[in-house]
Amino acid sequence: MNRSLPAKADVATAGPDLSKGYRFGALPPTDNSPELFVALAFSGGGKRSAAFGYGALTGLRDLTIKIGGRERRLLDEVDSMSAVSGGSFPAAYYGLYRDKIFTDFEKDFLRVDLESYIYGMYLLPWNWEWWFNPLYGTNDQMEKIYDQLMFHGATYADLIKLGRPLISIDATDVNFGTVFPFVQDQFDLICSDLSSFPVARAVAASNGFPVLFTPITLENHAEDCNGWVPGWVTRGEAKSANSREHYLAQFARLYLDGKNTKYIHLMDGGIADNLAMRGFINSILAYADDPERIRFAGLDKARRVLLVSVDGQASRDTSWPTQRTVSSIGQIFSAVSGTQIDSYNFETSMLAQLQLQEMVKAIRQVRCEEGAVIDGHPCEDVEGYFIHLSLQEIADPALRARLAAIPTGLTIPDADVDQLVEVGATEVKNSPELAAFRASLEP
């Protein structure tokens, strides 16, 4: 068992203070437009996805829109980012350092041979604490490496000070096979205060590749919260047993039962959701069913909701069905990290699009309850856009095949980094869906 979360929340029977902590409604907005809600999701896929995601960020930096009489970078309008595995590196780095990512991220991460650190962890005796100490695992060692290279002691208290966008680093709870996002709403369920938690540790949990790394373990303090239950859980339990709301409420009850769920064991976020969108989907269910929460977060002012999936996963190896055996270490790791993890991505993408439209309907209803005209626009003028930027959908078949051949790992050649970054920026620039979104903002 690894180190558990040291801090527990001070939560009364009435529940946590939703105006505090690392949650969307509590984070102060920057000077972005209240008419837009923009969310990014960065997929898993090792450094390949990290480089592609970083390229997409450069594309969003260079893409301008006109909103509220101002010309703005689309990147400056981002309200929320979710990320798993390799995608968590650019998301967390941007969350802490903002535009500094465009000068330092490549030297701090993309061009660093991280796999040499992993070899050293296994081969060098002075790095073998994980071998002798049952409370210290290989991913505790990776946390130290990530912190040394990139995060330098930063905690979620630092992210709170910076305000939006909310950065949701998502891991997989291997006890229940579900997404576990590092946001305060999730930590409320285990009666814990996220603010003191190290960012590097969240990233390590999200990148906890099975077999290679041990789980990151948290302690559940739910028994100290006096039986508090979130409103969305009781509302979900009242719905049909076949509904998604009821299903999620049942999982929440597992965390609220601190007696039987004493510890949470976290591994690679891609196991539960390699597109990093299920946390966003679950949040929609909580918000869409609570008009007051929509107003508290300022979403009743939104007219456009944009969800961008930045998908750096590669297509599966089509040669396997022609082979008699698939038994090499590389093939087994590929199966664990790719084929099985990616098998439900299409369904996740379709579900995200459906829930996006549910969010649009909920915002539209709240707006029209407030008045026929909101800030000079008809209350029903709310639209949702889903954008999928994917390596698998690159038009050039030769380029698509070459990028797909880049392995999932934490070290790739500089030439591959350069091409992935360029392709990520180009996909943003040439997206017809983003062009349609921009056109919808015109008067």
C-alpha cells in the first residue's frame, strides 16, 4: 500500500462549502467571456498523446474568435480541461504555468528521456525503496521524478489561486473500475481536502501503467463526515434503477461507506476512460439536474458549449489477426495499454455528444426561466459543439500510419515530437467543426 492522503476535510452534516475548494463553481473566472463554456479532453497514449495534445494547445493559442466585441485567443476561453495518462502532462503543466508551456514544456518533458529514469528505478539499488518498503511503490518514485522535472512541489492550492480553467486529472479506481477525477467534488465523497495534494502525485496516479507501476493509494475519511450525502446522489437514487443517474449514485455510495471502502487504489486513467471524457459526462449529469448549480457556476450566461476531444491514441495493430501467436512483452504491453483500453472509446464519444446536448437543454431551460432575453440574446440561443481531433482521422494515409507507429511510452525521438506537435496544431487550424463554431459567434 502506498502513502494515503494525509488531509481530511472539515465537513459538517450540512455538507461541504461549494464556494470553496478545487471545483468549477468555486474557481474565479479569468477575463473570458461568460457566453462561452469551453472544455478540452486530452486522451491517453504516452508521450505521443502528450505531444499531440501540446500541439493542439498551440493551435488553440493561434486560433482567434470574436466574442462580446473583442478578438480573443480560443485558448483563453477554455474553462475546463480533463486528461488521462499521457494527456495529463500538458494539461497539468498548462494549469500551473499557462503560457509558459510554450517556452518550457518541450525541454521539461517532451524531449526528456523519462524511460531512463524508469530503468534506473528498477536497476539501481539506491532507488529500491519500493522493493523493501510496503508503503512505498514504484509510482511513488515516479511522483518524485515528475515533481523534480516539472511541478516543483506544486499542490492543488496553487491551482486554486490561479482560477479557471479547472484541470481534472483522471485516474482509474481499480477497486470499482471507475473514473476517479482529482477535483474537490470527488474528494468530498471521501471527506478529504484536495488543496494540499501534490499535483505530481495526481499525474503519477493517472499515468500508473499496470504491471510497470504500483497503485497510488488514498485513505477514505467518509466516516468523519457525519453521514453527509450530496444532493445529486439522493436525486439519482430516486430515479429509475436503469438510469445512468441511479448507476452513478450507487457508485458514490461505495465511497460514502467509509467502513467498507477504507482505501482507494488508483492506476492509469486510460483503463476506465482513455478519452478523458467520462468525468465530464458525469459532471453534466450532476449539473443538468440542478438549476441552482448551473446558476452558481455562471453557466446560465453561456450561449455556446464547446467540447474538444484531443485524441492521440493510435489505431490498433491490424497485423495481429494474421499471426499465430501474440506473446512478446511488447505485444502484451500494447494489448494492456491500447487494444483493451481503447475498445469502448466510440461509445464514450457518442455518450459525450448525447450528454452535451442534455447540458445545452438544461442551460436553455434555466435561461428561459430567467427571462426571454439574456444579455441581449434570446434565452433559447444555446448551441453545443463537439470536436474530435484525432490521429486516426488524419487525411494523409502515409502520415497517419507513421504517427500510429509511434509506440506508447514516455520517451520518443525528437523528430516524432516535432511532427506530432505540428500535426496537433494543424488539426486545430483545419477543423471544419471549429470553423462552424467560430461562425456561430458572428452577430
